[in-house]
Amino acid sequence: GPHMPAIILQFAPLNSSVDEGFWHSFSSLKLDKLGIDDSPISITGFYGPCGHPQVSNHLTLLSESLPLDEQSLIASTSHGNRNKCPVPGILYNTNTVESFNKLDKQSLLKAEANKIWEDIQSGKALEDPSVLPRFLVISFADLKKWSFRYWFAFPAFVLDPPVSLIELKPASEYFSSEEAESVSAACNDWRDSDLTTDVPFFLVSVSSDSKASIRHLKDLEACQGDHQKLLFGFYDPCHLPSNPGWPLRNYLALIRSRWNLETVWFFCYRESRGFADLNLSLVGQASITLSSGESAETVPNSVGWELNKGKRVPRSISLANSM
């Protein structure tokens, strides 16, 4: 047929949500321990696959997102909370609103994107793929007024030329009914096991007899011979029927840089009532090409500062009334 113009793959941005408990814990940490020390703090955000046809999932900060003391650390080592997949982040909190406004947002974003890129190059991202959606937050905490100003960034690589979308459809239309049954069962097992429930990137391989298995990314080589279909799966926080969520961006950068694949089938895993839902989940095929003269090692540019009601401004919250 005639050559179709390429459709550029558009990713739905990730949204943040901060539980009040996070600010309460942060205030205690600041008053009891940190004082005016404004060194960056390692924090943990949590996300899960979309679980509702009309509502996307957020990346959330909770009181346990902050570094813990020894006691709480022992209590929190239990692994595998299915809707709280941990994602590493960093918090830059400033002591004055002037310093907050002066932060060089572009270079902070670039620094975090570089960490993701190093993890892709070193292979760490295959061992622990939760580093792919790494994030950062800048904040100013006014503890006299109990008000907090903050801004999230979800660093994401800009692939050049842009990734083009060959097709995208509900997973239930891509798989045969026999395959769909096996894929759902494999996904539910992955989600039910403490060892894998919070591992948000994985491989789905479907053999010629319609049996699906789910494997860790680091097992790619082992999967390559024995299947008819190999898809790159990830927990998609987005609910939209026509767009995959933000985590796919850095995933495709990893796939391109690590394995040099030009055509990729991806699987946006979504669920309802806690089980795989292949009507909400999407399967797409993307074409990734390197621009001439670029090597797979060049760090791509990155974007990712969160918009606030469509504008490039920080968010703020006051807890004065809830104290």
C-alpha cells in the first residue's frame, strides 16, 4: 500500500501527588536533624500500574519516602507492596524562597537524567529497572508558616529522530483469546509474587503454542529463541486508550541503546480490581532509529519538569490548618 506518514509516539506525562504525611515527616526531619543543611536528600517515590479506566496513577510521596532511622528501617524491609513500586528520587530543599527561585532547573534535570543514562550503560538498569523512572523534587519549606512550595521533574530522554508509532491497540485485540488467557495468568502470577510484584519492567514472551511467560529484563538473551512474540512490558500508570505512559520513554532509550533493536513491541500493563485487564492494557509497535552520526552512547537531551494546571510554575500547599 502507499507509504503511511509516521505518527510520532506521544507519551502521557506522569503526575505527582504528595501525601500530607510526607510534609509532616519532612518538617520533623528538618527541625530535629537537618537544621539549615540543604544537601540533597535521597527519597523514594511510589507508583503502580493504572487500576481504573478513567483515572491515571500518580507517582506519590508518603511519609515513608524519606530516609529512615534504624528502627523504622527494620520494620520496613518487608518487600512487595503491589501498588507501591519504589522509585528512587532526590529532594533539593532550599532554606529561602530566593534560593528556590534561583535553582538551575535545567542542570538539575540533566544531572538526574545522566544517572539514568549511566545505569543504562553499566547494565544496572537491567538488574534494577526501577531506576528508569527516577525523579527529582525541588522545594522550599517555610516551617514558620507551615507552607511548602515544590516542583517535580520526571527526567525523560528525547530520542532523535522521535520514536514513530506503527500501531497501538488494546492488548485484547492483539493477542488471540488463548494467548490473552495465558498472558493474563502470567501477569497475575507476577503481580502476586512478593519477589516481582513491585518490579515495573519485564519481558513477555509468547511461544508458538500460545503459552506466555514473563521474565526479568536481564533474561532477554535467554528469551530470544523460544517464542513467536516478544514484548517489552511495563507497569503503565496512564489510563488513556491512545497513549502509553511516561515510563515507556526511558524504557525505549534503554532498549535502543542496550540491544540496538529498531522495531519494538511494547505492552502497557494496566489492571482493574487488582487483576490484569487486557482491554485496558495496550500493545503497540514502535520504530526507533538513530539519527545518522549519532552513536548509541551519546546521552540524549532530557525533558520532564511537571506542569501545574498547564503552566510551568511550582505547586504549593499550606498545612497551617491541619496542624
